[in-house]
Amino acid sequence: MTETTSQARRRELLEAIRAAPGDWTTGQVRKLYEANGWGPNRSVARADLRHLTEDGLLLEIGAENARSYRLNAARDPRLGHGWQTPADALNRAKHRPRRR
């Protein structure tokens, strides 16, 4: 199955948000799209953010006219399960709370 343009664009957006965590606005996403040659279309940026939010990967922060988006750490498989460290390195041991 081949990846559509919108799926590729959303995947690149999610990777960019993971690389630079924090609050992302529609304007920042539009600038990212413009830099990658996808065109500076604000409605597409807004739709992609909405799609990732509906999938549970992003959280909406703020009022509708000043909304920003943040990575949902609870749903990101790359961040582990909260109390464990991600197992991305080969020799990294997982941390588990010590029982008393």
C-alpha cells in the first residue's frame, strides 16, 4: 500500500513535533510546509493538526482563536509508558520503581 501525500505530510509533521516538542501553532505548521515545498496553505495545516488531534496524538491547548497543539505524551509509543524509560538504546536498562 502506498502512502498518500496527506499521510506523508502528516507523518513529517508529527516527526517535526517530536523533534521540537512544545506548543505548535497553525502558523508554525504552515511555515514548515512552506519550507518543505508543500505550499503555504493555512487550511491544510489546520486540517492536519485537527486530524492528528482526533487520532489522539496531539492535544489542543487554549481558546479557538489562539489555539496551539502539543504532543500527547500518553499516546506516543516512542516515549514509553510514563514510568519506564524508552528502550531506544541497545544497552539501556528499563527503570522500574523499587519495592519497599
